[in-house]
Amino acid sequence: MDAPDAKIACREVIDAWSNLVQLVDFAEQRHGFGDSNGGFGAIYPDDVDEYMAEVEGVRVPDGSVLLYGYAFAIPPGYEILIEEPVYLRNLVDVLREHGLTAEAKRVTVLLNTLSPTSS
């Protein structure tokens, strides 16, 4: 399966998680997540353990997030490596669409603290 563009991938991954506020916590901690229903999730650089790196060949450079979708499909779904600010801007948009303005502000603050090289 071909990966969708970055915006669609972000939306699919965000929409697959049932608790949007929890996604804000994950973003602030730079911690990934994944659902067990459709196989959607995000992997941050610090989420990659030795097994993932050595056996599965997962590489997530600093300042990036690896998004995946339909991980349990046959054939397997997609993975797309995007810059962290792209993911965070999409998260802000979704939070605003759901009326979660305080949470959107938290992610905006996070976006503003990222180094210029990661945006």
C-alpha cells in the first residue's frame, strides 16, 4: 500500500486514537502510540528500542515522527516519516476542530519551543 500524503497520514493516525487529550500528553512527552484495532500509530525517536532498530530496521531521526497505518492489513499498510512540526500542526488543527482550545494551545507552545532545525 502506498503511503498517503503527510496531512492525510497525520489525520488517519490522530483519528484512530480515541482520546485526543492523551495525544497532547504524548506529544509533550515525545512518546509514540499505537492502536490495536486498525494498526495506526506514531513512533518518536526515543521509542525505538534495540530490537526495533536491529531486527525491524526502524529508524526515526531526531525531529521526525514515523507514522504508520493499517499495520495489521494483508498486505501490510504504510509507514511515512515526517517532520515533527508537520505532525504537531495537524494535531493542533484537529484539536481546534473538536473545540479543545486549551489543548491546542499546549501543542502550539510545544511547536514554538522546537529548534529551528526541526521545523
